[in-house]
Amino acid sequence: MIKFKAKYALTFMLIMILLLGACTPQTGTNVAPPAKTPDQTQQPAPQPKPEDEKEPEPAAPQADYSAIKANENGQIMLLMYHGIGSKEEEWVRTPENFRRDLENLYEKGYRLITLKDYIENNIKVEAGFTPVVITFDDGLQNQFNIIEENGEKKLDPDCAVGIIEEFKKKHPDFGQGGSFFVYYSNPFRQKELIKEKYDFLIKNGYEIGNHAYTHENLGEQSAEGVQKALALNVKSTQEYLPGYDVFALALPYGIAPKDEKFQYAVSGEYEGTKYNNRAILRVGSNPAPAPNHIKLDAARLPRIRASELKMGGTGIYDYLASFEKHPEKRYISDGNPNTIVIPEKEKDNINKDSIKDKELITY
Ligand SMILES: [Zn+2]
């Protein structure tokens, strides 16, 4: 299949080159290209076409699946952080430890992706590497802090965003991502800088998610209460970022609306503001299934606590060690987001309906 495509592309390019050659003398007399609208005209437009056709080619080289042990139905860690602070606590990671987490992930072959790319099955990690998602709850100031130095505003190098940005500069191949689940009225606790921070986050590949309007316990809310809490969060975020797609919810306290009210965690409306959570994150304690796994339930995604305190064998370092011992359990990319490559034995664990326009390849 792939070989056929490559051949086809090659033939096409050859034709284009010949065509280009044939056109050259003609355009030579004309000096400037015809000042026409860029839509289809009779005349072949020699310049941009061959370039356009070249573009998809680099995606073609096929990895040696068994050599890299490709398994795009393996598990993916969705890591959960809260505060970054000077004293390590159950819900606080020190800047040093957070840097060490990133270093360990990087060294052990993990690459950052966004939650959206995970949930939309659009994983663009290099062949042989494992995607990882990092999330932060509560919108604390130590996640994104702006300090002033000599009258100039700058990113606090010890806040979460500062640490990630510094790490990305050092390791540009680490990828981009990071979801911040905020509540209101003052995400990141520097009110005059909310807009500036949101713009920075979006520009740099981060995401902003729903953590209810005022961190409500959704288990105690009525149907209307749940919708109010979730819709007002979206409305507030969109006041800073018009039209922004708030597609994910991290449940405050890890508590979901009860029974039939659970549907309002997924979608609802309050005073004209609608929301639709395509990913709902719990506190959890285990890695999440791959996007095409039969066990994937996007409304109940487990997260791993990125901590080393009171973890009982379910923290980030427990899973890093476990995946080293059992690499067959881990998601390993084939490097091509359009193909889902799995070992033969994973065949029955694939939800065939979720494959859509991708190509499923077993080996
Ligand atoms: Zn919270």
C-alpha cells in the first residue's frame, strides 16, 4: 500500500517535472506570471505545484515495526500535577523534582503531546517513542507566574510553564503540550495578566480545560448546578479567548455528577452557553488506554499522579519502572499519524469503529 503510494507520488512528480520543463520556454517570454486569481485556470501554474506535491512525501518512510516494537494500542500516561513549590508535598512538586520528571520522561523515550491529539487519535510522535500528556489542576500561580525584574515582566523560571519552556529550549524534540484545568474568578492568581497568560499558553501549544466555575463538587450538584458550573467556566474562558474550544473537563476532587446527572458532565447548557467535553479526566491511578483501544472511555480517563509521596505503587516513577520492565504494555509510535500499527496479538483489543480514515496495520 505504502510502496504503491510512493511509486504513484514519484510518477506524478516526474510528470510535473516534465510539464515544468515544457512550460519554461513559454513563461520565459511572459516575464511575470499571469496576474490571475489563484483558482484553476487553463494555464498550468508551474511554480507551486511540484512543491505542494512533494510535501506529503516525508511521512512515507516506513519504520521497521518489529525493530522498534511499534504498538499503537499500548498505554499512555496522562500525568496529573497540582502545585509547583519549594516544599514537596502530596499535591506539590518542587521545581527540582518537576525538572527531574521531565528529564526522566525525555531520557526514557517519552514525548509530549496535547490532550486533544490524544483524544482525537492524532498522535504525531517520532517512530519508537511514547506519547505522554501532562495536566495541571486548579490554575495556581506557581503553575504560571509572571515576575518583575528591573522593571520588566518575565516568566518565573521556577513555575511550571517556566520549567517546561526552558526544557523545550534544551530539547526541542520533546514536543509540545500541557493542559491547565482552571476555575474562576482568578486563574493563575494574577488577575491583570489572565489574558496575557492565556494568549501565551495557546501560542505555545498548551491547552486550557474546564475545572468547574468555582471548583464545585459536581457530586453534590443538581442537574442545573452541574450545567451552571461547567458552562460558566467555558463562558469565562471564552471572554478571554473568544471562540476557544474548551473540550476537556478535569473533575474537581475527582468527583463526577451522580447517576443520570453524569450526562451533564459530558454536555449541557446554561443561559445560552453550551459545552461539550470530549475528554473527562479523573484522579485515577493508572495509565490510560490508547485512542483505539476497546477499553477507552473518554468520559472516564484515568490520570497518574506525578508525585512520589503516598503513592502506593501508582505514581509516575512506579509506571516508568513498570514500562521499562514491560515495554510491550507501552504505546510505541510508528512515526506516522495516519497508520495505526499494532502487533498481531493486539488485534482483538482494537475498537474497529474508532479507526475511521486511518489505516490499521498488524505485524
Ligand atoms: Zn482541583
